[in-house]
Amino acid sequence: MAFNRQVFLQRATTSIFFVAVTLAGLCWNSWSFLLLVMIIHGGCWVEYQQLYTSFRYPLRYLLLGLVYLSLAWALFIDLKAIDPLAAIANTTIPVLPLFVLACMWVNDTMAYLVGSFIGRTPLSVISPKKTWEGTIGGVVLTVSIAGFFLPRILGVDSATASPLVIHPYDGYVMAFLAAVFGTAGDLFESKLKRMAGVKDSGRILPGHGGWLDRFDSLLWATPVIWLYTRLFL
């Protein structure tokens, strides 16, 4: 997939606005966090319903949506409630939910850029524009960037870390899990769109599509990070 400057600029402009609104909603207070998640959750359900009504056995996909969408967003809310990273940093900002989002944004952006410049090998017939080179580049850069900065943002030093706080390697592990499962979530949503015969799930975000297009990665990454947090942090 060759680099398209016009498409990149459109996506970048939309992303700047989208990130600003998202960060404001998530960080202002607990009510704005909950309200934003409820709005996104509702938007995802509207688009998902438009997709699965064209499928055979739509009731099965309705039930799947309770896990795919509602459970994922419920766990995202719970990440804020149990957030050990916010406790370490002594802040009310939802550090762990923001970390998951940051991993998604870095992975998506880096996979797009790497794939645009050196991508040659298609990753899957489900999403022909994705390449192995872009996917691997996205994962590596996500782990490198997110894993490197997380302990430093929290003020955790590898020499002084104890079992009672996050270890520096936890940042790398969580970034890796978020990138890998986020990519799987992207492919899953692409499969749903192919089954429905549409290119984008919606048009609310120019250059990015709809709610599902923007948060498909998060829907798969969140349960995995939630589980890792419960088991190891």
C-alpha cells in the first residue's frame, strides 16, 4: 500500500480533533469519563446493529454483541476503577485506560506508516491493505514506545521496583498484548464489514469511518489488559 499524502493529512487532522475530545472526556472527571464511554458504546451498537441485520441468524450476532461490545466497554470502565497505575502515580487521571488507548493509537499509526512505505506482504484476505511488514512494525514500535515511557511516566525505576508496584517489564508486556490483540480486533471488524458488504461501519469520523472503525482494536485489547491487570498487577 503506497503512502497517500492526502489521505494521511485527512486522517491526521481528524485524529487530532478526536484525540483532544477523547482525552478531555476521559480526564475531566468520573462523570465525563462515564458519559463518553456510554456515547461511544451506543454509537458502536448502532453501527453493529446495521451490520448484523444483514447476516444470516442475526440473533446470534445480537448475543455476540453483548460480549463483543458491552462487556468490553464495561471492562474498560472497570479499568478505571481498579487502575493500579493511577495509584502508583498518585493521580485521579485514568492512567491504565489511557495507556490502552495510547497503545491502540500508536499501533494503528505506526502500522499504517510502516505498511505504506515498505509493506509488500498481505496480512490477510480479510483486510488486503494490511501487510505483515506494517503489522510487525506497529507491534514493535508500540512495545518500544509505550513500554519505554510507561515506567518513566509513573516514576518507577527498575532498580527500586518492588512486588508492590508495577515492574518496568509490565509496560512492555501490556503494550505487546494490546498491539497484538488490537490488530486481531481490527481484523475481526473487517470480517464483519466484508460479510455486510460495506467499506466502513459509519461516517462519523472523516478518514477513519465510524465508531467501530475507530474502536475495533480497543474492543479486543481491553479484556486482555483487564485480565492481565487482575492477575499480575
